[in-house]
Amino acid sequence: MELQALINNTAPLAISYHGDTLNLSVFTDRMTPTKKVELDIILDEDNEEQKDSTVLFLSEVIDSWDLVNKGEAYAPTYENLMQLSYPLLSHMLREVSSFLAGRANPATN
């Protein structure tokens, strides 16, 4: 097994938000124990003060998405994610974390 191949595995995830769907490609094997602890802290303290931590986490686990800005591709970079509202970011974080937790549970794979 090649480490780089393992950490670059992705899976699709569709997230509904205000009647629209955002389609993501999420890295499935990047949830380290340290990242899990960081994620638990962010989720426990879910508020606007956690925006930087939320954006950093999402920018590390989202490979790509179908979000565009004025018809142009809008990459899921830290800088671009910081432009999104905290309610959307919080929703994305919960959806992504739930998806990754489900993939980590062998009973659901």
C-alpha cells in the first residue's frame, strides 16, 4: 500500500443548503487522531470565533467542489472559504465530519 495513494483517496459528498446542493470531493483518509481532536473542539465550541479553525479544517479535507463565482471555478482554498458565511461553513463542517465519521466506522463501509 502506498501512503500517498492512501491519503489522496477521495469520495463524493453532496450537501444541501437553502434548497441548493453543493457537490464536494472529500479526502477520506486524512482524519488523523490530532485532526479528530481539533474537529471535536471546533464542533463543541461551534460559534463564529471558530471560523478560522473551521476554514482550516475544511480546506485540508475538501479536494474540490462545484461552487463557482460569477461562472468561474472557485477552488476550496483557505482564502476562498474565508469568504463564505459562518452558518454555511458550520453546516459544511458538520456534514463533512459526519460523512468522515461514517466512513471510519467499519460497520458502515
